[in-house]
Amino acid sequence: HLRTGDEGLIPWNFVAEEKSVESEDWFFGKISRKEAEKLLLLEENARGTFLVRDSEHNPHGYSLSVKDWEEARGYHVKHYKIKPLDNGGYYIATSHTFPTLPALVVAYTKNALGLCHVLARPCPKPRPQIWDLSPDMRDQWEIDRSEVQLIRKLGHGNFGEVWYGKWRNNIEVAVKTLRQGTMSTQAFLQEAAIMKKFRHDRLVALYAVCSKEEPVYIVQEYMNKGSLLELLRNTDGKLLQFGDLIYIAAQVASGMAYLELKQLIHRDLAARNVLIGDNNIAKICDFGLARVIEDDEYCPRQGSRFPVKWTAPEAIVYGRFSIKSDVWSFGILLMELFTYGQVPYPGMHGRDVIEQVERGYRMPKPTAHFLPDPIYRLMLQCWDADPDKRPTFEFLNHYFEDFTITSELPYKEILD
């Protein structure tokens, strides 16, 4: 370490090349506009806190996001486009051009030059994602159960218990245990192998397994706020504002768009299977029913259990699961989200739901909770009887990423 002189192994995403843009405290790389706003609006950040991120629209440009305050609006974030020059420099306003990105940032820390506020200090960076407990466990991920300390029981999963614990008394983990006789060890390890293979910021990371004796453990990333369903129903959930719900929807859609790209069906997408961490970071978990597919749809063996109220009709009646049946489930998850954890199809039992949905019934727009018409129409599209007419997760991700709650222009311009 350049400052401390410490030596040792750390994850690759904890470091950047010295003197590169990536090594700058203010550079956040490929994060979305909504993620930038979430970080900057944290209470500890003062007016003028800023970050620079990759442009979502120009592969050669960047975006500057700055925390501002106005009496009428309170704290909010303003965004500015940083455009590339043909000669390799950068500018926000054509009257002030700079040879490099760091030079531009330095200039605006000294003088606002038309910005809403002088750039005061870089936004603190969240801790990078850890994918492996140690470097030698990237491919070899069987660990000794004596290294895993079970501290507090968090709840029950489909096939066993879920515990909060620590690995080597150091790293916080969640541990899923397999109850004997509920599922074969081979099937449980198949679930683990799938989780280990797929890596995305919106999927819960699998760290390791203990499979040499009963009960089998799956050791995975710990999310300190529990499931989305638990959060929505407790007192903290009642503090979630509409913008927070949109942010969570965008994150879930992002994770599912990755699974869509990788041809993985989740088959149990619901608020109970989304975990929440600090700053309302959302990650998809519980791949207990997931299967990798080569074809567009996967017909499961008889005997599999699935949650009727979240499952698409073609999956219930014919056993045809596809990424489009996951889209149906996402629509149900949206209803859970915007009703703060209300049970879908309230007052109806599973068989009633199957019969009514087959006849064309769809949950009505809730009257006791705020839900804009465009989002309800999107939910109805997710519940189209024809799977091919349902939107893709790629579309759903962009929809919620771009969903604007105010009429403010997306980017501010500095007048020359």
C-alpha cells in the first residue's frame, strides 16, 4: 500500500493503476445515475460533494454529479455532461476546456465556473463487492466447517435454516443449511455451483460450501436488512419513499437482465427472495429452483413445488418455465413493492388464483397506495397471457433506471 506500506493479497477490484483516472477518489466508473444520486444524498455528505462516472449515453464521455441545496427543493443532485474534445481534452462548457479529466475536476474545485456549487469533496466510495473469501477459493470453494461460526438464526429457507455468522471470526456471512432428507446433497450443491458461476452486483455472492458432512452449508454474502418483504412490512419500510421503491425495482430488474443474458431462469422471483443492505442496495437470492437452460423454456420434473401466486399460468398449467415466466413474477413483485408487502391476490387461495387468472383476471391497481398509471400498465404487460408479449428484463431495467419522479431536465447545461 503506497501510504501505509502494508503488503498482502486483496481483491482485484480494490485496486487501480497508479495515476490512472480509475485511481482518483472522485471517479466511480460504471454506476448509474440513480446509484450516484443515492450515494450523494446520504446525510453525511455536504453540499458540493461530487463524483464523476462513465456516461450512460456517450462511450467517450463522462457525467459529473453534484449534491446541491435550494430552499424550495432541499437537497438534490444535479448532473452535468462532460464531453470529449476531438484533440483528447474535455469540457462541460465550451468556454472552459481542459487537457485531461483530472485537470477539469481541479479547476471546478477552485471555481464553480457556472456549476451549481464549487466541487467541495469527492463522495466516499462504498466498499467494493467481495466475490471470494480468499484468493485460493476462486475455484476451490469447499471449506472446513470449523472455520464457520454460526452466531444468530435469521430464519427458515425452503430446505433448511439461514444463519448470520462469520468466517474465521472476520468476514460476515449468511449460512444456508440443508435439512437432512428434504433435498439431495447433490441437488443442493448444484444450486451452489450455479450461484458461484454467475457474478453480478445485483446477485447475492456465493463464497463457499461445507458439503463433506451433514448438514451441508452454503456460505454466502450477508445483507444486513434482511429480505425486501421483511423490510417493506416493518417500521423502516414505512419510511421508504416512492423514489426508493423505484430504485429497488431498477436494481432487481438489473439483476434479472443479467440472468436473462446468461439464460438462467430463477423460477422463484419474489420480494422474499430479494435481500436488502445499506443504502437500500438490493440483491437477488435463493436460486433453489433455478436451472441453467439451453432451450428457451425448461419443463421441470413432476413433484417440484412452486409458489402459485407468483407463478405464470403457463408454468402452473403446463410446467413451462422461461425467462418470460420470471417477467410475470417480477410484475407480482412490483405489486408487493408498491403496496409495502401486501400479499398478492388478497383473500384468494391458490386454486382460486389459478382459475381466475386463466379466465383473464388481473390484480387491480391498488387504491390505498400510490402507484402511477404508467407503472400499473407495465405490470399488466408483465402479466400478458402470451409470454412473447411480455417485456424483456433489459427493457424493464432501462424503464426503471430512466423513470423520473420530477419534471427537472436530466442534465444541467452551463450557459457560455
